[in-house]
Amino acid sequence: MLKLKAFLLTQGMHGMISQTEGLAKALNLNFTHHTVKLKGFWNFIPPKFTPISENLLKEKFIFDSRVIISCGRKSVVPSIALKKKYKNQVFNIHIQDPKVSLSNFDIIICPEHDGLIGPNVITTKGSIHYLTLDEIRKNSSYLKIEKENKKIVAFIIGGPNKHYGFSEHDIDKMFNKIKTLFMPDKYKLIVIPSYRTPKEIIDKAYNTFSHNHLVVKKIDKKAYLSSLSLADIVIVTCDSTSMISEAAITSKPIYIANMKAKRNSYRFQDFYSKFKEMKIIRDLDTYKDGIDLWTYQKLDETQRIVPLIKERMKKNGII
């Protein structure tokens, strides 16, 4: 018998796991993670050209849930295949634009900047995620940092993607800018890498900042949460709308460390514009000396959309 719990399908990337896990927790569902691994060349074929079949998976899933939460391109086909197999016994939710007919899903959750519209589409300002203020506060003392009458700055570094290359020139320029603005006599930096941060950039951050500041050299979720709790100011590299969205739950000033883009992206620019309108972010490179502090209403889109999802689950007889 299928149980009321969430079956999470992702490609295993941190941002995708954060979104699916965050939604499952917000819906108060137990959940299991499943990494989608497709056979051979199906990894490179868009979902709209891919047969709807579990046979495309390297390993078939043992499915025992009534709710599917999927995120990412590779998770589209297995979610549809399970929905086709179990029909109204399951409720499938996809996060991000699936690039296939929207009717394949009970709900699609998509950021406003993706521009997706449909009767089963719920749009969000930025990305949903797993972070809660309670969890952030609980990890406050993890890094064991005394403020010493200095403002604390959490500097969260992403990594290369199809839009940003993280060239050595861009990194040097960014790090020098931060060194100039956040002098150690007034500020304490906590540098936090992400799953996408290359080792050479982590090493460069350590060589640049560790003498006067704290550089976390490994991926450490508790350190990340602790830095957000301790920080008076947050800096996030421009490549990650997910990490910017996560930081926005704190109501703390968020500066965007910009780099030269490899390609123009309307989606990124629209995201930045909306977050600037909401007074959440400002561009770090517009400051030559002196730093502003401001507040805004915390952004917690995960909790906002939960009642909308539960209402549709009730209509479908899932809860």
C-alpha cells in the first residue's frame, strides 16, 4: 500500500535537494531521496523527446509513496512514468520548468523569473529551499566566533555554471573589492564555499582572507547556517539564485558580488530586478567606500505556498 510520504527525485545537486527537501518538510511529510541516473545517451536528450518509461533508468525505484516531488531535467520522465503507472493514487509536484506539457503534473512550482504560466503552476519569488529561521538560530554557536565589536560578514561563494565562468580575473577583482570594503579593523569575514566552488577558488580565498578572517575550506552545512545566523551582512556571488533566495529568509542586507557573464540571461536579470524592487539585494560593485545596512520583510516562499499545495492535495483526495 502506498503511504503518505514524499518520494524526492533529483539529479543529486545541492540546490535541487534543498528545494525538494524544503518542500517535503514544509508539507510535514516523511521523505526519501532518490538520485535519478539515466541509461547512456538518454542523459543528453531533452525530456520532450524522451519516451515515458522506467526502463530508461539504470536502477528502477521501489516506489511506496503517494507524493512525488521532483526537480531538474532528469527527474521529469521518471515522475511522469510513476504518475502514469499509479494515476490518481499519487500526486506529483515538479519544481522548475519541466519543458514538457504542464498537464503531466498535478502542480508545478516555478520562480516568477522563468515566466511559466498555467492553471497548475504556482510561481514564487526566487527559489524555494530547506532553510528555516529556527534551524539557522540553532546553529548560531557552531562556528564559535566572538563579534569583538566588529560587524560580521558572511561571504558565500558559488561556482561556475553556463552563465558565469569564475575566471581568475573576475575572482581577483571580486576578492580585492571585498578586501578594500571590509577592512579587518571593522569587519570579520566568514567565507563559505558551496558544492560548486572549485578547490582552487577555495584555496585562493584562504590565501587572501585567512590571516584576518575565517575561511571554511570544506563543505559544511552547519557552518553555512551558523554564518547566516551570526552575520550582520551577507555577500553572495551572482551565479546562484538559490543561495540568494536562501539568504533572503534572514532579512539581512544581501550584497551581490557580480562577475562578467558568459551569456546574457533574461531570467537572471529579471530575478535581480525583482529582488532589488523588494529591497533585498544591492550590487557590491557600486560601492567604493562605506557600506549600507538595511532591512526588509523576510522572504519565505516555501511556507507561503504550502497552503496552496495542501488545498489541491485535498481536492485530489491525497490528504
